[in-house]
Amino acid sequence: MTSKKLLYQLDMLVQLCVGPEDSLPAVDRQASGDHPEGAIHDGRALLHALKNPPPLDIARLVPLSLEQPPITPDYTTGANHVLSVIHELIAHHRRIESAWQQRRIRLHQRLALLLFEQDVRQVLEWLDNHGELFLRKNTGIGKTLQRARVLQKSQLHFENVAKTTYTNAEKLLAAAEELAGTGECKPEEVYGVARELQRRISAFAKQMQARRHLLDLSVLFHTHYKEMLAWYDEIEKDEQECEVVGGTLQECEQKQDAWLARTDATLQAYATAVGEGQQLGVALRQQAAAEAADNTESCSCVEQMLGEIERRQTRLAERWQRQRLALQLGVKFALFQQDCEAVTQQLQAWKEDMRVMNAGLTPVQADKVLPLHLENTQQVHAAMLEIMSLANEQIQVLENSGLQLTTPDRRLVRDTVLSLADGVKQLEHGVMLSADQTSARLDQALQLGRLQALASQVVGWICKEEQVLNATLRIPTDVEDALKGQKEHRDFQLAVEKTNQNAVVFQEKAELMIACEHYESHRIRSMAEDVLAKWRRLVGQTEERNKLLTAAVTYYKSYDQVVLVLDNLEQDWSQQGRDWCSQFSTQPRNDYTPFAKDKTSFVSELLSKHMDYKERFMKGCSYARKNIELFLKHVRRATPTSGTSANAAVMHQHEARLLAALEQLHQRENRIRQLWTKKKEQLDRCQEFVLLEASAKNVLDWLHDQGEVFLSENQQHTFKTASKDQIEGWYEGLVSFKLAAKAQREKVRIFLGLADAIVTKTPSHQHANDIRQWMETVRQRFEDFTQRMEKLEQRMQSALGRPEKQSRDLALDRQSDPNLDVKLRAAKELKGETEEEMKLAKQMQCVMTELINTERAYVKDIKTCIDCYLRTFR
């Protein structure tokens, strides 16, 4: 009965949902869905109970003698009926769900229509109460530039505010299209509202654009009006500059062009400003006609501004005629000034030409020079007549114009014209005096010819001596040959002294003619300098030959000595595999060689001596190399003046021989340096070994002198009969001694680390086995000591009644120290010991630094050699 009743209620609910909207009551979806879901759940529970019925216990209903097995009832038919009812409930539930969804969509569409109409009303209300009201209140354009910009800024701000309204209107128009297509409302009504909204928005936007355009015109016109007034003021200030002419023709022309350009720019700016003002007036009148606004005051302001521009422009145009005339006269003055400068330059050039011509005159050339001299005189007279005519014309024009033109230095142009004409006249007088003096200098030409002959004779003797010097050029091949060449060269220098006497006679005559103010003094001086230069060249070649022979003697002597030293060093350092540490016991004991007390000092002394040997042989090689380069430089200098190609070939052979010697010296030097480096490496390894050996001995000495003594003293104590205070005192002594033991442990770690690094990095170390043996000895001795210390500490803790703990504080493999506070207190005590390790590392660093510095010095020497070699070819 419950299922049938529920099915009936579902049918009624479906009819209500699909019926007319006006007759649909307000039904809660949750309430309408509770009954079907509960019925479905009860039906499924009933179905499950029917499929799995419990057995019937009828034992209580029959006697004991008639007991039978339990009976299971069969509910298959009831289960099928319940299942069909459940399916029917589910189908009705789905139909009512679909009807409810359709009804919900229609309600949402009606709500959207109501919201659309409400939003449209809000937009229209904003246009009525804010937008159009703002346009009605703000109709002016401003009487000043500041006010116009304020109105323009206010307009821009309001336009930004109105953008939101425009955006909302666009969204509403788009929503109108969607609402019209849903079918839940009348499209004509929706489209009508949308058209009205679009019309109002378009009209408002057009008014805003017109207002914006009017304000832009106002700001533009006010700006140009202000600029025009400033421009007129500036032009009036510069009015007097037109009556100041430029210093050159180019400046006058540029000034005239600038004035024309400024005039054109003024006219163009005037036309632009007037046009903008007229355009603004038309826009104001159009606004007044279209919106019934009162723009009389704004129009009057614009007309006043236009009148002011017109008045200033008229006053400026009246001054332009006078300025134009002043600029034209300035250009004419600049042309006259340029002509005067040209004539002045021509007169000065002619005067210079006469000076040069007189300096080059000879008796044979005198007849050819005279016609040219007369022609130049006539041209000067004609040019002077033209200049005087132009000066008179310029002065007449200035007097007729009534202008008081001035130059940049505040002088009157009229006075300047007179000054220029007078200057040219005076220059002409001086030039003509120079022309008259030209003929007087011809008598000195013969004296110059005799001096030239004497100069040719002296130069010939000098050239002969140079030929003799070049013919006797010979490059020495040994010391004896170089000494012989020096003796022959001293004899040649005696012959050169005789030529020097003739050169002195020539110089005395030349100086005498110069002292008498000969018209060719500069030529005589040049001739004397030429002879002196040739003489100096001969002296320079003689000195160069002397340097060549001196460099040869120095080279051969130094090279033989350096080669001998290099042979000895190579023989000494070529011995490989020597153990330098073993020489400690066999070191000589005398007054000349200091005796080393230990291996460390002995090896350090060997290293110091080895470094000193390198510096000494490097200096020797550098000295020999410099002597070779100096000798080679002089040989190359002598090659171009050697004469024939055969001599040049011989010079190249000597050059090749010297280069080969230089290369051989370089190879020997590199070989010695390699041997030095190998010995240096051996000494470094020996130094590493002796330092490690000293460290190991220090550790072993401490273990023997302090560690064993401390253990022996404490092992003699009888803990069973001793008092607790005595044991506490012994234990405190143990703790204090452990601080020193920990410091020794750190030294052992450093020793083992350094030794292991050396053996690992250099497997071929000559002391590798000894280092390993020391490592093993130190490790075993220290581990044995630490074990005994641990046992002693355990005994003391046991005697004190404390729990025995296995302490590993002194173990070499311990990576952390629990007694950090104690360790910090002992840091000062360990400072002296750690400084020894730092000193060891610093010594090793100094060795590497010295090796790097040596290589740098070698590279620097090579660069110097290359630079010297290339400099001779430049």
C-alpha cells in the first residue's frame, strides 16, 4: 500500500511540473525528493530480506519426539514484485527531476530580463543625473592657459569615469541579443530598450567628443598665443643685433640667412596661431548654436587674443625693412673686408716670394727674374686702385642710409673701412720697399758660388774617408782578431783628424758670411749644416766601428767564461739519484763552510746554495746573452754599409754564427735550468723528509720523556690502600695530562696526513720507504700509549667508584672531541706547536714562489731578447 501511494504522489508531482507555470505551486525540491529516495531504500532492504530469509525455528511448536529439520520460506514472487515497484519509482523520480530542471531554467531567464531592465534604467539615470549635467555645467574654455589645461584635465578625468558607463552599455547590448534569443521574453521589447540605450549613449559620446575637441583647440591656441608673445619679446630684444655686422663674410651670410629663416618662421607661426584662433571661434559659435549655450565671453576673449597677435605682428613688420637693409650693408662690408684680406695676403705672398726668389738668385738667373718682378709691381698698383674705389663707395652708402652699423668689437663700420684701406696702403708701401731692395742682393751671388765649391771639396774628402772605412770592414772571429782590429781602427782615426781641419776652414767661412748678413744666410746655414751632417755621419760610423770591435772583444771573453761555467754545472748537476740527506754526516768541518747542527738546517742550507747557484748562472747567462745581442746589433748595423753583395753575404754568415751561438747558449741554459729543477725537486723531497723525520722524533721524544714518565709514575700508585682524595688528585692530574696528549694527537694526525699525502702524491719519492716506516712507528707508539692511558683512566674510575667507560678521546681515528671547552682552554698552549707546522708550510710555499719567480724572470729575458731582435728590423 505504501508503494502504491508513493507512485500516485509521484504522478501528481510530474503533472504539476509539466503543467502551466501559473498553476505551479512552490515545491521544495529537497522535500519532493525525500519520499522517493526513502521508498527506494526501504524497497531495496525488503528485497534483500526476501532474497535471504532467516530460517524458521519451529522446535518450540512441536514435541521433542517429532523434531524435523529447519524450514526456509520461499519469497521469490514477493521479491520480483518489490523489484518492479523500485524500477517504477526510479523512472518517476527521473521524470520529476527533468521537469524541475526545465522550470529552473525558465525562472533564471525571467530573472535575467528583470536585471537587464534594471541595469538599463541605472545607465539612463547616470546619463541624466551625472553625464549630461556635467556637460551642461561645463561650457567654458578658459581665459588663460592654466585654466584651459585645468578644464582639459577635468574633461579627461570625467571621460575616464564615463568609460565604465560605456563598458556597461556594451555589456547590456550584448545581453539584449542573448535575451532576445532565449524565447522567454518579447524580442521587440528587448530590442526597443537596447536601441534607446544605444541612442542615448551615442548622443552622449558625441557631446563628450565635441567638448574634448573644443578644449583641445583652446589649450593649443592658448599655448601658441603664449609662445607667440614670448617670441615677439625675444625678437624685440634682438633687434639691435641686425646693426652689428659679422666678423667674416660667412658669419654675415649666416646671419642674413638666419634672419630670413626667422622671418619666415614668424610669419608661419603667426598664420598658424591666427588660424587656430579663428578655428576656435568657429567651434565656439557652433557649440552655442547646437547646445543653446552662451559663449559670448569666450568668443570675446579669443578675439582679444587674436587682436593682440595682429598688433604685435604689424609692429614687427615695420622694423623688418630697416633690418633687411642693415643686413645687406653688412654683407657688402664683409665682402670689402674679404677683398682687403685677399689683397693683404697677396702683398704678403709677393713679399715672401721676393724673399724666396732673392734667396735662390744666381748671376745666370738675374735676367729671367727681372721681367717677373716688374709685372708683379704693376699688378699691385691695379689692386690698390680697386681697393680705394670700393672703400669710397662703401662709405658713401653708409652715410646715405643713416644706419650706424658696428663691428663685433663695437667699432663703427665706417671707421673700420677707413682703417682697412689705410692698412692696405701701408702694407703696399712696405712691399714696394722690399721690391727696391731685391736688386741690391745680386752682388752677393758670386760669394755664394765660391762657398759652394769649397763645400763640394770638403764633402768629397768625407766621402773618400767613408769608402775607406767601408772597405776595411771586417768582423772579428776571435779575441785576437778583435784586438788587432782595434789597433787598425786607431790608426784610421788619426787620418780622419786631417779631414776635420778642412771642414773647420769651411765652417769658419760660412759663419763669416752669415755674420755679414748675407741675403742667403739661411742657404749658407743649410749648406754648412749639410757638410756638418756628413762629417757627423763619418764620425758616427767611426764610433760605430769602434763599438763593434769593443763589443766583439767583450763577447768573446765573456762567452768563453760562461761556457766553461756551464760545463762545470752540467757535469755537477747531471748526477741523478743522489741522496742529499746522507751527506749530513759527511759534511766538511772547516772555517770556510758553516757546519749544520741537524739535517733540517743542512738541507735548508743546500737549498739556499742551490738557489744562489741558479741566480749566479742566470746572471752569467744573461750577461753573455746581452753581449751576444750587443755584438749582433752592431754587426747588423754594419751590414747595410758593407758595400758589395759579397760583403753583405759575409755579414749574414757572421750574423748566422752569432745567432747559432745565442741559440746554443739558450739551449745550454735551458738544459742547466732543467738539471737545476731536478736537483731542486730532489732537495725539496729531502727537505720534506727531514721535516717529517724531525716531527716524528719530536712526537717520539714526547712519548718517551713525558708520556712514559707519567704512566710510570701513576702505575706505581696503590689504588686499594689510597684515600679517595688522593685518587681524586691523581685523576685531576690525568685529566690535565690528557690535554697535552690531545695536542700531541693533533700533531700526530698532521704528521700522518702530510706523510700520507707526500707518499700518495709522489710514489717515486726517494724517501718513500723511510716515510712509511716513520708513519708506522709513530702510529704504533702513539696507539700503544693511548691504550695504556685508557687502562689507567679505567682503573682510576673504578677506584673512585664511578662506572667504567671506555674513553676514546686520544684515539687517532676519532673525528670529534667531546671536551671542546677543555680544548679551547688549551688552545694557547698549542699555539707555539702549531706555529711550527705553519712555518713548515710557509717554507714549502716560499720554495714554490721562488720557482715561479725564476720562470717569470726567464720569460722576461726571452721577451727582451725578442724585442731587441725585432728592433733592428724596424
